[in-house]
Amino acid sequence: MLVELAIGYPERLFRLVGHPVTWIGRLIALADKRCNVETLSPGARRLNGALSLAVILTLAGLAGWLIQTALSGWAGLLVAALVGSTLVAQRSLATHVKAVADGLDAGGLAEGRRAVSQIVGRDPESLDEAGVSRAAIESLAENCSDGVVAPVFWMAVGGLAGGALYKAANTADSMIGHRSARHLHFGWAAARFDDLINLPASRLTAFLFIAAAFFMRDASAGAAWRAVRRDARLHRSPNAGWPEASMAGALGLALAGPRRYGGEMVEDAVMGDGGRRAANAGDIRRALTLYRIADGLLIGLVAVAAGLWHLVF
């Protein structure tokens, strides 16, 4: 976590060899092309999707296990940290969300829309300034769970193999876990498995935001707790509602609700007490402060857990 927070994933390295997510993405795209045949029955496509997911998860987990078991001593620890850092997105998440606030401040709505289009799937042209700001904050909350807390959690549980397994499953969900005509059946297993493995991280993220609110002058831990208890389970996603409700309550905002994707309006429950929906760039920066405090708390939690583990075992 400290390595990724300090240096992220260097752009030069990405241009040279790509990234573990892009490698996994190529496997998923190949499986989608070869196994998701439109002439097959829905049941056959669902079976092919489940088998494809199993193969991809096996390859990713095996790669992580082989790397970790081949290492020893301080050199092994350093290599494991460098490899593990590629599975976490603390720095890049904050950079992309901050770009939305900077765009709104420097270039107005047009720049805000351009920046937010890089991190959300909804129609940017349909968003006003408040919509752009809410979209960035919602993305920050959800991706804190998916891109930071979840891979850290599964690496803590299963080492590099656990982290690689999670990243492969999450990438599969993002690529094929949609309700589109092509992926409704083939991506069913990926979507359901991703829902399952994100259950612990989404809850942990919500509680990290609640704890972080204690250390923020203009945030409310009590309101965050009440929003989670009242609203989290009402979200259309079994996991996204937890971090979104917690952040909405902490910042005194109303997040989620009806949103437009691909020209279609998607109905969803409002996260938060129905208060201020007129979010702005300042609220994005407040959300980033809450996120950074929560991330620091997570680093501390992992450090304490690791210390206790070594004392006991």
C-alpha cells in the first residue's frame, strides 16, 4: 500500500509492458470472442461464461501463488510489495477524481464533463455541475471499495494469489458482467461472483468512512452511520450502497438516485438524508479528504493486523 501510494504505477512502465489488469483483460476478451457464441442457447452461454471465469481465475491465482512461493527473505518481501502494489489503486483513484474538481474550477462544466467521463459510465452530456460532482463522489466511494479496500482485503487473506484472484474477478465483471443482450448470460457468473467477493470490502469501506468522519471538521460520523443503516440496502447494487451511503451521510449530501446510462434512465434509491444534491467542486475535494483519511486508517489497520499475526504465529 505504501509503495503504490508513493509511486503509483509508472506511465513509462505501462507503455512498456502494460498492467496486470490489461493482461487479464486480454484473456477475458479472448474468452468473450471464442466462447460467447450468439447461436448458442442461453444455458450454454451461461455455462461457457462460468467455465471461462473459472479458467481465468485459476490462471491469475496460480500466477500470484508462483510469484509469492518463489520469493524469500527481504528481497522477496520487496518484490512481493512491488507486485502487490500493482493490484491497488489508491493514488490513481485520487488523481482521476481530483481531475474532475480541477476541471470544474479551471474550465467550467465542459472540462468537468470531460474529466468525469474517464471514471463513470453515465452520459456526461446530460450532467450539470451538480451531476458531474455527484458522479465523481459516487465513483470515489464505490472505487475506494473495489479498487483499494477489496484487493487489500483479499491480499491480506490470500497473499498475492488472493489479490490476483480478486483483480481477475473484478475485471471480468467490469468487462462482461453487464445486462446487455450480449453479456446477460455469458457474464452472469462474473457478475454474481463479483457481488459475492465484494461483500466484506464494501462493508469495511463504509465503516472506514464513518471512522474517517471523526477526524474531519466538516463531516459527521453520526450522520454517516445513520445513512448506512437506513439507505445502504436500498441501493440497486448489493455492495455500492454501503460506501455511497456512508460518504453521503458524512458529507451531508444526497447521492445516487435516478441516473442516465447509455441514453436510458436507471432508477435507484437516494443515498443520504435527501439533503443537498447541489454538489460542487468543493464537495469533491471534501470527499477526497475523507477518502485519504479512510485510506490512512486502512493502512494502519493492516499494519496492526500484520503485527499481531507475526506476534501470534
